[in-house]
Amino acid sequence: MLYGYIVIVMQFSFFELALKIYNLKIMPFNYKLILVFLLSLPQALLANVKLNPLFSDHMVLQRERNVPIWGWADPDEKIKIVGSWGKSASAIAGADGTWKTTLKTPKAGGPFQITITGKNKIVLNDVLSGEVWLCTGQSNMDFALNKFVRDAREPVYQPLVEHIRNEIATANDDQIRHIEVLQNTSLYKKQTDFKGQWISANTKQVGEITATGYFFAKELRKQLNVPIGLVECSWGGTRIQPWISEEAYLQDDNLRDYFNTNRKEVKATLEKVDAENYVDKAYEAKLEAWNKKGKKGRKPKAAVHPKMDRQAPATLYNGMLNAIIPYAIKGAIWYQGESNAVYMPNEYEMFFTSMINSWRADWKQGDFSFYWTQLAACKRGNDEADKGWATVNDQLRRTLKLPNTGMAVLYDIGEAKDIHPHNKMDAGKRLALWALKKDYKSKITAISGPLYKSQKIKGSKIQVKFSEVGSGLLVAKKHLLAPAIAVNEPLQWFEIKDADGNWHKAEAKIITKNKIEVWNLAVANPTHVRYAWSGTPTGANLYNKEGLPAAVFSTEK
């Protein structure tokens, strides 16, 4: 340490001598203060051990696993971690100041305490061991319970608002914990830190918890009776593209050109907008026109700087997701796709598949469970958006080819006039069915509504076979939070495609436990069938007897 002081003093002396030799003049300053500052640098550079914000008071650790724990310290600093349940671990910080180790966690329970010791000491209190789930996507995952307490746009859905208001007013489950990654973009650099804290599902804090995630967790709590931790990483209005890493793009032959083309466009735009004296003429013109109209209507907004663009490939992976990898999780739930209904909807499966595979590779926790939703019904502004909504739903269904995946169908609990439907209660329950059956081996008859399996053309009719039929197919109807009930009505929202490629409204009927027959008397040579092909398939009524709706599908490849 003494050697460091001598070097600094010598450097300061040479600096002062150079000023005198060359007669350089700089702004007046106090040499003694500068010297004191320089002498204090070595002590200031002795950084305290710091943890990723995930590791803080009230956290939930994935139970009975060697979980990664990481942070920062001085290079070569030795770190000791001790859990109050009797397990410990150690690490040595690398040359870049980062460190990571693993700690064996106990059976579900708590509260526990974790002590981290280096050149300083950190004590984490009220730590629980349980089940941890990643909650991610866009606004229907991002929106917290507080976002759903305003009156519904359509009076028929007001009981759902009252249900959520009551939930917030009465919530009292300290065993549900939640931490959210603040929304942040990063075009190039992977962020490793964020600001956040764990909160609990009590009346003061529950309103800040993701609504979809909360009702998912509540269902797990009911069945498992263990602590549930929710790690939320979501942002409203975002496409799937920014959630995929640069490495995933470059390793995929189908996606590499898309990424490189985008980066080339971004680079050109950056050179333009960062140039001296740059003026956004398009914005200025719109602003001038708005002013001339007496400032009526919505005020124009300046174009987003490319480095702040939340839609650019890899920006949210870099700015948000990377900071929580590889926190130990049981699995992930995903609610996204609305923003892709008019942006590359036909390619959604390709992007989604790449995203899931790359996240699993980055986490290094195997093919962890990944469950998602089809989009809830919502009236779209035009035919392109309407059909794009259905296309994304079908692309989501097709991604089920990946192992350890599942999908909750939501078109029957949507709201035509609200893209953020209030019924997150059933959304959470339907996602939880997959986890309860697949991850926790609960005895559940049906975890999904009917899923298209195959078709067989028989003359002028097409027979469609389904999986996930539970006790059998059923024509049914659902209202608000009530279970779906059988109705004596014909099947609706089936269409059949003729040999010339035109779609026609079709009749359909259930013929066996897992098959239906579809036809249109005017179509002699049908080729394909599709179901609920709209953003708002009101009246779609194919269910299984367990009350779960059939997924949106098309038999076209």
C-alpha cells in the first residue's frame, strides 16, 4: 500500500513540474486538496462486496438445489457465504471483480438468513426457500394488479374489477414474493445489475405484483403450500425480437440476416441523429402543424433515439434479462404476442423457438419448463391486424413441439374493447394447470383445452382429431369467472378451405370423444380447416368436458 502512495505522490510531483517547465496555465486549484484526494484513491478503490439485487432481504430461493449466487468485489477477494440452514460456499473474485458460486438450498420453508463475508459483511434476512418462476412478456404480464382497478370499459366485465379490488384489499400471503426488473434498453452492452427489491402479497404491496403472475402463484400456493417467488422481467408494447440475444440471432441461419440488416440500419441512423446540428425535420413539421391547429389533439412525439428503441433486436435481453441470468428458477411463464400481430406474425414461431432454446442454454439449468398463453380476444382495427392476431395464436400453438412446454388458451376470457382483459384469475389458473401436472405431479384430468393433432379428408368432409380432450369434447359456453357449461348449440367459428385456396364458413359436429367433422355443402374438395381465426372469435365454443377451450388452430403447414 505504501508503494502505491509513493507512486501517486511522484506522479503528482511530475505533473506539477511539467506545468512549471512548459509554463502551462490551468484554472486555479488547491494543490493540497488534490493531493489529499489522490492519496485517498486507493482506499476508495477497495470496493465492498456487492450482490446482484436478486439476493436481498425477503428473497425466495429455488428449493433443494445448488443455486448460483453472484456479485462483485475486489480482484482476488475471498468471499464466504453461509446459510442459516447449515450449508456454506465460497468464491474468489476474478480479475474483473466478478464472482459466482453455488449454495445448496434447504427444503421449502423459512425464514432463513444468509451471511456474505468479504472485506465487508452482508446479512440477508427473511429468506424463503420454495418455487421460483420467471414472469415475462409484454403488458398483459407487465400490468400489476393496480392496473385493473379502474371501471371496465364494458359493464358486463365490472364484476371482474370488483373481484380484483377485493383481492388487493384482502391479500395476506407473505409466502408469495415478487421482484421486478426495471425497464431498460441496451443496444450493445449486456447489463449485469438493476435496481429492485422483493415485496410480499400483502395489502400494502400486492397491487404492485404482476396480475397474471400473482394468480398463477396463488394457484400454486393453494395446491403446494410452499413459498412462491416471482421474478418479473416484462415491458408493455414490446415485440418478441428485443427479448432474443445477439448470440441467438447470429447462431441461427434463419435469423442472422434479420439481425445484421437491423444493426446496419441502426448504425446508419445513429450516424445521422448523432451528427452535430442534427434536426428531426419530420418531428418539427408535425409539431408546427399541431401548434397551428391550436394544439388540439395529441401532441407529436420526437422519434425515439436508436439506443433507446425497445423494439430493436436484443435490446431488452441486454438491458433487462441478462441481469437475472442464471438465477435459479423452476420455469417461466410468458404472455406476449399482441405487438407481433402486425409485425412478422407468420415468423413468430421461428423467433419464439429460438428465444426459448437460447434462454435455456444461457440459464444452464436444462430444458426448464416454459409455459405461455394464446392471446385473449380483442377487437382489432382492421383485417390485417385481426388475422395477424389469429396467426400469432396459431404460431404459439405450433411452438408446443418444444419439450417441457405448455399453453393456456384465453380467447374466451378476453374483452373486445380492452386489450388488457381483467380476467387474469382464469389466465393464472390455466397456466398453473401445466405446472401442477408437469412439474409437481398433481392429479389433474386435463391441463389444456383440445389441441389440434391431425386431419383426414373424407370426400367432401374433413375429420379433425384432437389431443388434450380430457373426458371428451364438448360444446360449451363460459361467463366471467363461472366454469364453462354445456350448451345445446352447433359448433361455431370453423372454416374450411376449398381447392382454389378460398376459406368458407363451415358446419361442424362432434363425432367421437376426440374427433369432429367439418364441412360446407358448397365445397366439394376441401383441403384444410381452421378454428377461431379472428382477434375476436366471439361464440367459439369447442371445449373439453373439464371446461377448457380448444386452441386456435389452422391445419395448413
